[in-house]
Amino acid sequence: SGFDDVRPIVKNMTDDDLRKLLQKVPQRTEQELWDEFMHVTANQVDQELLQVHIGESLNTIKWLASKGHDWVPSHQISDNILSMNGGGYGLIQRNFKFLEDLGAKLHFETAATELIQDDQARVVGVKALTPNGVAIFKAKSVVLACGGFEANPEMRAKYLGPGWDTVRVRGVPFNTGDGLRMALDIGALPHGSWTTCHAAPQDIELPFFTTPSAYAVEGNDWVRYMYYLAIMVNSDGERFIDEGSDTRGKTYAKMGRAILAQP
């Protein structure tokens, strides 16, 4: 809601500089943020999850800050004025250090392949493929925090539709839907929309994967976020979308789908 909320999470700015930075964007009430989500998603957002997202956002940021994370001014073209220090890469590196300091054991180059259940159908571990072969990891609880299926051409075509198997992924090649598949295999109930996705406009020569995109060679050369300052036409010379219908932050995630639908 303002300076007092942001001050604890930004470590390397003076009070005056931080106040000046916060003046660059209008403050939004929770109701205004709710309305913005409903507008951008055409009222299709999961309202129960949205309530958690809005009501717990500040507490979540405070929790992340308690684990050693901090935020810095954002220098990219964005509606955000603060970004996590070091981006997603920085977040992961600090998370690894935090876990290692607690004595957690990390297994790299290890892919879970199957959820293990006991005779009461409770999940008690995973089967995984390691550099040394198949291994069994027993656990009191299992958390599936393994991304979506964006790097799986078959699942993209199945759920998103024709043509989606040929698109290029701004991200890593490892999010192939394994966690979703393992959960569905033991009877988990699918939830939410499987036919929509975050699809930003990218250069046609984007590599098949950029790993990670923010640190790829000349990675920012591939993005095409200036559409709202111009018009876009397809190969027939026809304009096919209202490029300036709203701000970049509220429109860019749907532009990829609109472009993919062109001849």
C-alpha cells in the first residue's frame, strides 16, 4: 500500500530514492487489482486462487524476504518498478544456499518418474531416474513443484490446439509435464484451464529453448514488446488485433496466440 510496505524488502536504496521510485506508479487498492485480473482474463480467472494471490501477496513477499531475498529497481520495459535482486536466477541461487545451510540434500540430474503409494493410497515417495540408474526416495510428504508442460510438444498440441507443437519456448527444455502426468496417473483431478497459456510475442528466429532466458546470449534481442507503439500486419498485409487496447503489461501475454493464428 505504500512506502512502509516496501521499505523492509529494498535494502540498497535511501528513503528519499525509494519514495521517488514509488511515485512512478499509481497505488492500487485490492479491489482495483481484483478488477484488473477479471478484465485481463475476461472473468475466467480462478476466483478462489485470486483471493489468495491478492490477500496474501504482501505476506508472501515478507516471507521471501525472511529467507534472504531482496528487491531492486526494475530496469526493463515493464509495469513493475521493482524486481527480485538477480531475477529468477538469483532467487534460485539464494534458495539453494538457504536449503543447504539447513542441511537439505539436493539431487541434481535426477528426474522423478513415478509417485509411490502405500496400501492406503497415500503418497510416500517417488521413483526417480538418477545418473546411477533408478532410485527410490521415501518421504513423509511429496511436493510437486515441477512446472507445466510448455516444453512438451505433444501436450501443447493436445491441450492448446493445432500449431502449438511447433512454437518455440522462452525457457528451459525440462518442463515436460512430468509432475502433472505422475499426479494424473494416480487419480488426481485436473483443475483450471488447460487450453490457455502465457504466450508473449517473440522474434521468429527465437532459439528452440533459452536457458535461462534472462541470461541467454543477447536474450533480450528476441522479445517483441513494442507492438503497442505501432501496428502489426500478417503476411496478407492485414491488421489482426488492436495493439493499443491497453498497456503492455495487460496485453502481451495474449499476443503470441493472436500471432500464431495468422497465415
